[in-house]
Amino acid sequence: MSGKKNKNIIWRMLELITYKKTNRPKTFVLPEVDEQRPNQQQVSGQQQPPEGGQPSQGQDQRAAQPEDTSQTSEAQQPKQAPAVVVERAGQKRRIPKKPLSASEVRSARKDKDQVKTDVDSNLQVLKQAFHAPENKDLIIREFSLSNKKRGFLAFLDGMTDKNIINEYILKPLLDQENASNSEYKVGMPLEDIVLTDDTQALKTFGEVINNILKGNTAVYVEGLDYILICETIGYEKRGVEAPKTEIVVKGPQEAFSENLRTNITLLRRIIRNKDLVTEFFELGEKSNTTCAIVYLQGLVNPLILKEVKRRLKNIKTDFVVSIGMLEELIEDNPFSLFPTILSTERPDRTAANILEGRVAIILDGNPIVLIVPITLNALMHSAEDASLKWHNTTALRMVRFCAFAIAILLPGFYLALTTFHHEMIPTELLIAIARAKENVPFPTIIEVLLMELGFELIREAGIRIPGIVGNTLGIIGALILGEAAVTANIVSPVLIIIVALTGLSNFALPNYSLAFGIRILRFAFIFAGAILGFFGLALAAVLLTLMLVNLKSFGIPFMSIIAPRTKRGKDIVIRWPLWLQENRPDYLSPRDRQRQPEIARQWTQQNPENS
Amino acid sequence: MVEMIKEGKIGMLEAYALVTVIIITKVFYTFPLASIKQTGTAAWYSTLISCACAIAFFVLVYLLLKRFPQKDLYQVFEAVLGQKIGRFLVLVFSVYFLYYAGINLSEFVNILKIYCMPLTPQEVLVAGFLIVTAAMAYVGLEGISRVAYILFYLIIAGLVLILLLAIPFYDFHYLKPWFGYGLGVTVKEGILRTSSYDTVIILAIIANSLQGLKNLKRVGLACLLTAGAVFSICLACVLAAFQYTAGGEYISGMNHLSRIIYYSRFFQRVEAIFVFVWVFASVIAVSATFYIALSSYCRVFNITNHRPLLMPFLFLTFAFSSLPKNMAEIIDIYVRFIRGYSLFLIVLAPVLVLLIAMLMGKRGGKASETQ
């Protein structure tokens, strides 16, 4: 009996680790994209690219795939050259196709991408590229010129300024008076007819499509071997508004907006210098988001600039739509809790950084600009620092550094103190803490974690709930929760003070990403303090220092100035008066190190007229 | 050619901070106890004799390196003694530094248990410490030296704060009799305790990471002078606070000094806050010597990546730290070897190599030939 029972147990255990075919019904599994294609083709019929037209990317891939997948699975089939399937008398026969050489493939692609000299072919390529007529955004306006030549213009609805199209492109083209004018003849270049300020004659569809996507208009007239791109960008956008997160009392009240051009203009308005250079990059193979880098030629370190360009050029992803995504794709240490790139919404701050030899990265559609490279002290500076008097700024920075230490250490310190090192607490305070804690059933670590969790919940809820309600909820939530928690003897009142002070210190940090990193780090310090007291906190502090000294921002050590030690600047912790800040930051190795002569206030060397 | 780990470049101040911290860390341990026990009231200047000897020794090491430009100490060993003996000597150094790291760790953890965390199991303290040591060694010399440079200021500030806050307890009459147990004993112990400064040899080992021999000499001398001053002042303060009788009994004189600080009922028993200083100094000292042991071992066997060896070396460090059964054993046997007799290995080996090089007329060529 017992033997049978044992056998059953062993058998059951064996069943757990042996393979057994189950008769469960199949569940729905979304097929992979490649698996879907042959079936889709069978359903919709094979679509051939138009004659002379450019097939879409998907079609290219389809053409490269063996089409007969019904007979043998891919796994069973040995790899072979691409083949065409010919159907004769109900029998399918595979005829091996001679593979094209690399140069042949390249030239074939180039031919397909070239603008043709007839209207229909070009129209077809554009329609196919934009999936017209299903895609209603592409507007194609066909016309005939007075010399009977056909033409068309193509643009994306909503991305263009229709007034420009009507008044400065269509009107001159179709104006009968112009046509009858003897000076306007067939051979006249198209650029001379349209009246937009910027035109480009492009011969490849790739470039034409990119320009249409940006909001420009493509104009083509029969017989030409190029398409004329006219600048007609004119979509709806938010205007320049006041900053939302980097508010200052003294100083400009302008912030970046979502429009790339506007943002660059805001910078150009501050730095009116011919050496201010803007370079553009396209990011995201599907989103084609425009990204710009702005720097001051002759000042920025060429190696840093080269590195920025290298990273931006070598991003291979389908879409980059937010500045956070871009930051993650280009930063040196993506696993670091501390940001190694500065984000700002203020043009004046960006300009100041460009003038120190840094590079600004602007992504279209984002009101935040990235600045590289930076060091830790840049994260502790705020937008207001430059507008205040130097001693006020210095005092504020001291407060921020204290806030930095409190935000990381305070809860862990309190835990270590009350758990391991009671002797340090003055007797009266110790008695007060003990009395307050007498009725609390939890160990201090649980109290701290509960309160921290509560605080994080209030903060998160406050952000999610819009407008004034969010703020109210934050205050009311904190008051009620804290009061109720103390009354219910879940936490001691001292802890409420500790958590509130920590939260306030966290908010006092000027950089949002830095504050976020510290919120997470704080929990590590709480555990270190709870497990090993001050010894644990000290070990955690060493690890944090180690992490910081190993961070880099575009090749520049994050703790530059301190470790590795570089020439001390006069705007690190103490902001010395502006007239004493003669040099640019040494760690950036700018090509022009000197910001101003030794005596910037040269009037002090002169005798006033009425002395 | 010896395969080497890429150790990067470290600045003069970083090297200075690193080596100074390694040397002075022992002032937080049983160093004052041993010094006062051996030389009585003369401990504060006996250490200056040790410092003078260490400077003389360091100058000899500098002369040795000068004969072989562009080479570090280990490469000089090989150039003078041949590959086999040279590498054997490097291996001996590696074992010594590992032993040094292990015993330092053991000494620190025992003191921590005595003064701060009597109920925490020793293994937990050692494990926590070793995790950080592993992280430091994983990053390498550049990272360790940068951490050392940042924490150096905190360590010195902490040390100065303790000495200043304990001023009400000082009575400098306790430094009498000036000659302690006699001048002979003071000088003899002073020379023997040169070993307390022998970790300055690390500068010669990492010579290629420094910026030239001239800087190495400057940094070395600055380290030794700073360490001499720190030891002397700390010993004088401990003597002035506790007299030589009690000073020779307290396991950690500096810890005890921080414990007696009392200004009011509010500001008292603040020794726990100085745990940060002890830990910072100890982590740097143990990590640096651990890393040097590891990199020396890699040199012997032409290993270019030290990271796979971290775990076995951590285990060995743990084993060394577990050797002493109690605090008395640490003081009487293990630490006595490090701070009393290690000079016969660390100091005399390079001096002997210098003598051999001079006798045999060996000199290093240009950088391209030697590297």
C-alpha cells in the first residue's frame, strides 16, 4: 500500500519534469510579421510595383523572399537563391533565378529612386509611397500650364501653409498673363516662376518624400528630371510661452516650444553670432524626426562635437519622439541613476551653455533641449543662478547641496540612529522618541517604508490629477494621511517630520532627473542604514562616490573639477562675481578658454569725467 | 614584455590622497596602542624617526627607479633579477598585500564590533565590507584613486574635528618624561616601525600611472611627511588625553578620543558619527591594497583582465581576515608583523635590488627598449 503510494508520489514528481503532450486547445498567438506576409499576399493578390515607380520597403522585402511557402516550411527548406514561381497547367514549378550582384542591386535601386520625366510615373510613385488614395493626408493638385504641359504639386494636408501654396506657387504657375508674356517661355526654370523664399531641385524620391513629410510642397512639370521643393511649412504650433518648470523671478520669461525652428530662432536671438552653427539629423527610420545640434564653431571642442554627431548619426531605431528617448539613446551610462545630460526648457540657459563650449541638442516636437557634456555641479545649478547676485546664488547653492544630502541620507540616518546608535541621541530627545514610538507596533524600517510609500503615492497622484485639484490633493492627502497615521499609532510623529523634510529636500533639487534618481537611491540608503547602521550608510556612500566618479558625459568625467581634478572654475559651488569669471570650464577644453580679459570692468581703470 | 592591466592615469593629488590614506588609516586602529606600549611617552616623536627612515628608504627606491626610466618597480625587479626571480618577488609582494588587506579588514571589523556594533555578527560586517571592496577593485586603480581623493578631505576633516573637540581633555604634561622608556628603545622601535610607512612602495608599483618620476618623488615625500605629521599629532593627543598608562591600554586610541568628547548633555557620545571616517579610510586602504595584490598576481602570470580573479581573491582576503581568533592575536601576532617586521620584505627587497643593479652595472635603456 505504502509502496504504491510512494510510487505514485515518485511518478507525480517525474511527471512534473518530463515532457508530456497536452491536449489543450490552441490559444491565439499573434503571428510574427514575416509569417503574416505570404498569407496576406494570397488574400490581397500580389501587388507589383508600378512601372518606373519605387516600391515601398515592405514590397522590397517581399520581393526578396521566396514566395512558395505553402509546400515546405522554411525550416525544412535549404537556403537557396531567390526564385520565381511559374504556374503552368495547374503545376507550380520553381525556376532558380540568378542572384543579382551587389552593384546591380544598387544601380537598380538608384534607378527606381530617380525622378522620371513623365508626370504619371512620378505621381504613381508618390501616391504609392504615401499609400494614396487610402491616405487622405496627401493632397495632389494636378494642373496644365498654358503651354499644355501637365504638372502637379503634392503636399501633406495640415503641415503646410495653404496661403503660400495658393498665392506664391499656384498663382504664378497658372497666371495667364505670365503665360502670354513673351519672357515666360517653356525653357524657363521652375524656380524662377514660383515665389517662395526657399526652393530645392531634387532628383531622388527619397529626398522629395522627406521634404513633403516636413511640410514642404513638391512641384513637378512634365519634361523635367527633377522635382522642385518649395518651403511651405506652416502647421499649427504652440507659441512661445513662459517656462513651467524653470521659473525665475529676475530674467527672461521665455521657454522653448515644440517647434524646432522657433527654438533655434530663440537661441539665435540671444547669440547673434555668425559662428553659431545648426546641423540637422533625421532620427527614427519610421518617424523621421528632425533633430538639430547647435554649437558655436571655434569654441566647442571638435572632439566633443564629433562624438555628438557620431552618436546621433548611429541611432538605428524606428522612432524617436520624445527627448527622454533620445537622451536614453545617446547617454554614456544608461544604467546610471544620475542623468549625464542636462535638460532645460530655457533658451537663455541653453545659450549660456553653448557659450561655454557645450552642444545643445534640439528634437522637433519637444520643448526641452539637451545640453552635453555636463558634470554633477551643472545639475545643482538653477536657471536663476545667473540672474541673482553672487552671494545670494552661493547661499542658494549651499542650501541645494544640503538638500541633496538630506534627500539621500536622512531617512537612512534616522533608521541607523534609532536602531544602532542610540547613545548619540540626547537623553531628552531619546525619551521623546521612545515615548512616541511606544504605541507603534512596527519596527522603524516598516514605519519608514510605509511613510515613504505614502509620500510617493501622494506625489504620483498629485501629478496625474490635473490642475489645482492635484495640488490640493497633495496637501490634503499629506495632512490627512500623516495625522491619521499618527493617531492610529502606525507611525511615530518624528518620522512624519523626517519624511516631510526628505520630500521637501527632494523638491529643492533643481534637476528633475537628478531628483528622480535620488528618490530611488534613498531606498538603498534606508536599507543600508537599517541593516548595518552608520557602517552600512558609509559603505553605501562609498559605493555612490564610486558610481559617480565612473560616470562620463560624452567622454567627460562626471565628477570633473574634483576627480579628476581640473583647473578650478569660479562658478562651481561658490558663484564668484561675473567679472571674476575670466575663463570657461577647463574640463570642456574649449578652443577659446578665455571668456573675458582679466579686467572685465574696464571702467574701474578709468577716471570719470566728474571726479 | 610583461602583460599588464590597463590601469589608466592618475593625477598627482589623487596619488597623494590614495597613498596618504592607506598609510594613515592605521591611526584609527591599534597603531596608537602599540606605539605607546613600546615607546611610552616618546611615541609621538618615535614615529617621526620611523618617518625619517621611510623617507630615506623611499629615496633609495626613487634612485632605483631612476636607473630604469619608464619602468615600474616590478619591471625593475625583472630587469635586475631576471624573469623567474623577479616574478617570484612580485608574487611575494602580491601575497603580502593580500595579507595586509585581510588583516587590516580583520582589525577594522574587530574594532567596529568593540566600539560600535557589538551585536552584529562579524561575518556580516566582513561581507558588507568585501562587497564594496569588490566593487572598488572591479573599477580599478583610476576609480579607487578618485574616490580616495574625494574622501580624503572628509577623512582629514573628521580627524581634525576629533582632535579639536577633545581639546578640553588634553594635558600636555602627560608627554613627560620626554625620553619615554629611554632613547635607545625609542630609536630602535622607531626604526623597526618604519614598516608602518612601507605602503608608500605602492607609488613605485604604480609608477607608470603617474606622470613621471619627478612627480613620483614629490608625491612620495609629501605622503610620508603628511603621514608622519598625522601620526605624531594623533599620538601626542592620545598621550595628552589618556597618559601613557591608559593610552597603552585602549584598543583604538582615536576611537576612545572621540568617545570622550563632551560639551553638554546634547553634544556627547558622538563617536558613532566618526564611523563614517573610519569606514571611508578603511575601505580605501583595503580596496587599494587588495587591488595591488590582484594586479601584482596578474603581472606574474601575464593576465590582462583582473576581473575574473576578483572572487577567488575576495575569498582569500576573507580567509586572511578570519585567521586571527581574537583582538589580542591580531595585535600581538598579525599586526606586529605588518607594522614591525614587514620592512624586511617591503623595504629591504628594493634596496637589495638597487645594490645588485649597482654592483652588476645594470641600467634601463630608453622607453622604447624597456617597454
